[in-house]
Amino acid sequence: MPHRPLARALAALVALLTAALGAVLAPGPAQAAAAVNYVALGDSYSSGVGAGPYDPSTCLRSQKSYAPLWAAANAVASFTFPACGGAVTADVINNQVGSLSTSTTLVTITIGGNDAGFADVITSCRFGSTSSCTNAVNESKAFATATLPGRLDATYAAIRNRAPNARLIVLGYPRLFETGSCGLLAMSTYKRTILNEAADVLATVISGRAAAAGATFADTRPYFAGHGVCAADPWIRDVSGVIEAYHPNADGYRYGYLPALDAATS
């Protein structure tokens, strides 16, 4: 006579082991990607000056800037865009970091160029003599190495304080010029060269302070190489627009800044 209780027990044990093995081997549901709450801080190189069209604010924010382009491409849970043309580090601390919170997971920023006198240096070099250009560039470089680091440290600390759970990505500025032939009305090769050298100094300072703050530095210079003012296909505006002069155009944000941010977030 078959031992039916024993048979039933063995069958139940086999069924249990089969179910357990299936649970181990079967692929479970994919974990949902963590929601990205993105805040884009900074100056005109973040707000999108040069790309247009602009929102009704006085900050010249464009949806063609790298920040809204990245937010749209990555289907972020939230996107806040307080970046403002003309901003200096104090403006970020006083007027922009209030958009951050403990739920913020990603912050990007370009800042420091206006502190170092970007507009005045460009004006001196574009319309002034070689000596006035040289003096303006040297003053800007001295400021960038002596005073700007402290301002950047304070800015990054304010961001960390408001958004302790966020990844901070600091994007740099491109070299503005190609140094080849550029026509009779262009700045001299010498002026363009020393302005590019000043951009390199600024990049070194910003990258160093970003690293000290535990942030990621996204260097945009390689992406803009061959596309500065005087290039056959420039991604930087010349003096064709007074406000937009020496800022990226729409291609500069899409093909220069956006890939730099993509690489930093990949």
C-alpha cells in the first residue's frame, strides 16, 4: 500500500523548492530610476543668452540653453531654472539658491566670468588699443587667481547647504576665439590669443575650486574647439548682437554645452 502521507509531503516539498528556485531565477521587475529634481543656476552662459528667444523676465532665459535641453531629453521629475544673465556669485547666493531644497538631486552652474569682469575685458579688447586690452586681461587674470576662489568657495558652500543631497556639476566657459585669419575688422590675433589664455586661467581656477567642493567640473573648451569666433562654423556670437555678443548661439548650447553636461552625467 503506497504511503500516501509521505508521497504528499514529498510532492509539497518538491513544489516548494521549485517555486523558490523559480523566484530566484526569474527576472524581477526593473527598479525605477531615481527621480531627478534638477535646478539650473548661474549666469548668462546658463540662462541661454545668445540662443533666444527669451522669456519675459529680465534674465534672458532661453529654452534653447543647455539646461532645458538636458531636462527635456532626460524626462526629469522637476526642473527649475533661476539662472540669470549678468549674474555674479553674490547673485547666486542671494537670489538663486533659494530654489534649492533637500529634494534637489542635480544642480548645474556656470559662474565666475562676470565677477572677473568679462564684459569690461571684452569691451576693452574689441574697441580699445592693444595696451588697454592687455591691461584689462592681466587685471582679470589677477582677480581670477586671487579673489575669485573665495567667492566660488562661498557659492558652492551655499549650494551644498541648501541641497545636501544633490550632485553639483560646474560647467566652465569656452575659449571664445579661433586665432587664424579673421578679416580686417576683427580683433588682432594677439588680442584673441590673450583672451583665450585668460579663459584657460579661469577654467583652471573654477575646476580647482569645484574639485575642492566635491563637485564635477565639465570642461566645455574641447567641445567648442574649432567653433569660436572667426571659425567657418562659429558657435560663439561676435558683435552682431550687443547683449548677445561673445555668448554661444543655439548651436553652441546644443552641440557644445549639452554634450559636456551629458558626459558629466553619464
